[in-house]
Amino acid sequence: MPASIVLGAQWGDEGKGKLVDRLAGEVSWVVRFQGGNNAGHTVVLGDRVIKLHLLPSGITRKECNLVLGDGMVIDPWVLRQELDNWLQQTGEDPSQSRLFISERAHIILPYHRMLDSLDEKIGTTGRGIGPTYADKINRIGLRFGDLSEVIGDVDWAETVAQRMNSDLSAAGAEGRIEAAQLAQEVAWIHDTFGQTVANTGVMLDNALKLGENVLLEGAQGCLLDIDQGTYPFVTSSVTSRGNATHGAGIHPGHIEQVIGIVKAYTTRVGAGPMPSELFDSDGDHMTDVGHEFGTTTGRRRRCGWLDLVVLRHANRVNGFTSMAMTKLDVLGGIDPLKICVGYRLDGKEIHEMPASSAALARCEPILIEMPGFPPEPLEVWLDLAKKADEEGLGYSALPSAAQAYIRHVENLLGVPITSVGIGPDRDATIERAD
Ligand code: IMP
């Protein structure tokens, strides 16, 4: 059962890309199974910063195959741009060799972007994600595997453009879709990616049968899950373990480990409740030191204390076999540190998340205090990680207050934290030694 899953345990932006990039050295396949270019993963390799929205983070390992899986919604123009950027940086075009797009993945068209740009309530990324999933659920979406069926079909283009225009006008959008333009776009997508489209579920199943390792890379996080998140302030896909194999086209029995990625504090972009949110200098410290600005939209992320109610919820839904904590270094200089261990809702203490976002918005965090540890420059944290690795020191290389913070979270959740990130570089990570 050599498949593993990496998932965000909060509201996304936990630093999944960095871990996937590290783990990709041990696997033959990295697979995205949901979402689209609403995701933003940053991979730092020395002085090169690589921002990815669609391409799986395993792209940095040349021997790794990359799959955009069944459950995704894909903007072909963004994908072409991302591939061109990669080609410029490295001289390689993975779409000619090791990138495979599922024939079941849905296509984001300009119409979907136009509709999404009207959102004023959720604070979406505006990339057309929700409208594309809506078409999928309404069974009127366009999938990569169906492209060849509609190319050159004038009636199809006319009918679809007509429907799109009636939706756009009902929604109050200004733009309109021309049938001829739509037909040209569909032909371009087919010309550009036709060779890259494959039955990726079968490819992955065969690879697993041959004993190859597969990594399923989640996007967003548990609290943005359409079913399990802070509805309606969520994304439009199931971001959790239950959808990882399904969205990749393989069965759940293949899964060996499920790693939850937990940022050492909490962040959120877009609208919606966040009980442990900070509006003071500690929150500003997290934003500034942690460079908490969205990879996709550049928006300032809201920051707050680590929220154990959120993590307990994410662990119940996903059954993490281990967790990786990211960005612990960012907390250096905040003293005392606080952790949210429960909420007070309408005068009552609760320890589980209410389903209603209105109720969650009324929740006051119940905080415990822990001693802080001093700030250090990035080079000091990186040296500390290297020393810990060379001498097998594990977490004992960290300041004692940082060790206590990690232990406390582990104890409260009952899940081991097997690695801790202390800087953006691939090597700025300490593995648990005991
Ligand atoms: P959508 O996914 O663009 O529809 O946006 C829905 C909500 O999910 C908004 O609050 C977005 O800010 C949030 N969101 C979507 N993708 C990400 C992500 O990768 N990280 C953090 N938030 C995200």
C-alpha cells in the first residue's frame, strides 16, 4: 500500500508544498486530486523561489511523474503559462514527458472566471473554481476527455454560448461569450494538451501494482472543505482524505500514511469566521515575519493563535497518522505564546466546532499561555536544522520553550509531530529523532 496523502489541517497555506517537495524525492508520482489554480504553493530551492498553482510540487524532482487528477478543475491558459515559466527556468517542458492530465478533470473556461469575478461574499480567489464545480455537479461541465467530441461541432458551441450568455446576463456580468471564439478556444486546448490527457487512474493503479510510491498532494485545507469546512466560506471541493484517492481514481486501500500539515499558528484568507484571529502586534508579527500574503492573489492573510479546536476537527475527519508542523521559527519573539484549546459560545464552553458559521463567528477563544522563545535570523535557524540533522539531535536542538510547544500540541491531539519547519529553505526542517 505505498500511497501517502499530504493534507492541510487548517484554512490552507500551511506550507504543504515544501513537504511535498521533500517527500517527492522518495516517490515516483505526485498527484493533485482536487481544486485548481486557487492553490498556491511556494517551493524555495536555494535562491530560487518557485510559485506553483496547478503543477504538483514534485515537479522539482526530475524523475517524478506528475498527475493532475480526476477531481481537479484546470484552467488550460494558466497551466500553459506555468509550463512556459518552468521551461524558461529549467529548459524542460514536463507536458512532453512526465505530466499527465486526467481525462475526467474539468476545464475552467473564461465564462467561469467571469462569473467568479462577481463574488462579493466569500472572497474567492476569482479563478473560476466555484462556477466550474457548479457546472460539474449540474452535469454540464466540459472535461479534457470530452474535448475531441465537441471540436468542430458548431451546434455545440452555439448552444453552450447561448446558455453561458443567459447565465452571465442573469448574474449581472457585462461580458458575453461568442460561439466562434469558444470553438477556437476548445480547439486550442485540444491542440495544446491533447497528448498530455490520459486515463491517469489506470496509470496510478498500475504503478501501485508495480510497487511504486505515490504521493497525493492536497490543496487548500480541511476548514475550506465544502462539507467539513466553515460553510459557506469554503472552496468548492472536498479537500479531505476521503476524496484523495477518489479524486485520483484509485481506491482507499492503497493508503499507508496521511500527513496533516499544521502551521504553528493559524492563518486565513478571504471572508469567514476565525475565532483565534489577532488584531494586535502579535498578529502583525505573524504576518510580517511569516510573510503571510497569498501566493495566488497577494492578499494579506489574517493571522491568529494556533487553534486546537480546528485541529481536532481536522484530525477527526482525516485520521492523520502523523503531522508536520511548519513555520515554528515565525513565533520566535512572541512571549507568551498562546494556544486556543476551546471556545466560549453564548456563555457555554465547547470543544468541537459548531457547523454554523454564524455560531462560529460568536465563539470567543479559550486560550492557554506558554513561554515564548527568542527570534533568530533565518541563517541561524537553517544552521540549527543542519546541526540537528548531522548529529541526530531531533527536537532537542530547538530552544526548550519551542520543544514544549510541540509536545503540548502532540499531547492535546494525540498525533505525533514527525517534523518541524523552521525556515523556508528545503533544508530548514528538523525531523523527530526519538
Ligand atoms: P475559491 O476556492 O477561489 O472558490 O475561494 C473560496 C475560499 O477559499 C476563499 O476564502 C479563498 O480565499 C479560499 N482559498 C482557496 N484556495 C485557497 C488556498 O490555496 N489557500 C488559502 N485559501 C484558499
